[in-house]
Amino acid sequence: MASWETLSHLINLAVAYVLALPIGWNREREERSAGIRTFPLVAMAACGFVLVAVGVLGKESAGQARILEGLITGVGFIGGGAILKHGVQALGTATAASLWATGALGAAVGYGLYDIAAMLSGVVYLTLRYLAPLKEVARQENGESE
């Protein structure tokens, strides 16, 4: 039984890591403050915290809410570090939001909610990849340049 549980944990951690890779790759290609190393580590750590909480408290424990609260706050703090103020403009908000979503992705995997994790991975990646050109169009219409 213990070896099956260990294998299950390893699989969950690997799934969290792999689902975060496309997001990290996007941020790395865009030369953002967090990238290919940070995103998989955040997802894996969030998954790990959930796995530990489930192992210690049990899946049905009301204490799970406190674990998630701490996880949400902690990942938000990490994301806050990615935001830089440059004059009146805030830079890094998409990276911060992506880190936050990646924490949710990892937590979802930890709870065995693979469908939610996969959707988060896909939507975050697609948003970063394909909505960036729309942002440029909006900037050009407003007369801004980078």
C-alpha cells in the first residue's frame, strides 16, 4: 500500500510540473521575471502542500480550507514580487496572475482534479500566447508605444 501511495504522489508531482511547463516556457520566451524554472516549481510545490495536507489532515478535513488559504496567500506573495512599477505603469501583472493560476493548477492536481488543472494550464497558456497581440493593437489605438 505504501509503495502505491508513493507512486501516486510522484505521479501527481510530475503532472503538476509538466502542466506548468508550457506557461513557464511562454514567460521565458517573453523574457519575463519568472519563467521555465519558476512556474513548474510553483505548481509542484502547491501540489506538494496539498498532498501533505491530505496525508496529515485527511481529504475531508475542514482544515483543508486553511491550507488553501495559506497557499493562495503565499503564491500571491510570490506573484507580487513579479510586479514592477515603472512610472504610472505596472509591469508583470500577467506573470503574477499566471503564477497565481499555476498555484491553483498545482493544488488541483494535489486534490486529483486533473480536469481543472489541465484547463487552467491550457487557458493560461493560450491567453498569454494569443492575447498578447491584442494588447499591442490596443496600445497602438491609444497611441502608446513600448
